[in-house]
Amino acid sequence: MQYYLYSYPTDMRRSFYTLSGMVTDLMGGNIQDGDVYIFVNRPRTSMKILHMEFGGLVIYHMRLESGCFKLPVFDQATNTFQTSWQDLMVMVQGVGSNDKMDKKRRKNLKKNCK
């Protein structure tokens, strides 16, 4: 099983068919091979992981309440790069804090709570 991170921001409203279309058309992969495809939104606060299991497609969706995912450095010339389970765990567990984003969220939270 191989892990691929899509190198551009992804609209998190996308679901099974659209994400699997991105795997085929933009990443050059085949979702039925059993590989894992990772998508992150622009502010790096939401991640979707698309994977084919025995019964069909599965999406794991993680949304952060604060901070952002720390993504590994990748080559801008390619649309994807191969990563490992360990690298994925570092991305998920190594959540960094973005002070600028936190201030903006706190401001919006205060505005929405009134």
C-alpha cells in the first residue's frame, strides 16, 4: 500500500466520486489499486483520506478545531508525491499552531458568539 498526497488545496465538499476522479485524472492513479490518497484544504485545517477497501470506497475526514496540519516539503513540479504511513502520522499528529490563523479564528468565534 502506497500513500499519495495531492499537492494542491482541495475543496472539502468533494466526496467519493469527485475525489476518485481527481485520483484518476489529476494524479494519474487508480483508486482500485488499494493505495491511499490524501487531500488537504487551503488553510490546512481539514484532511480527507480516500481508500478502497474490500466493500468499497472509504473516506476518512479529519477537521482541526485549532492549528493546522504540517505538510512535508514536496516538489512543485509534480502533482503528487509518494509518502509513507509514518509521514502521514507525522502530518496528523504533528499539528502545528499558526498564530495568524488562531487570531483570525478567535476573532470570528467572538463575532459569531454574540
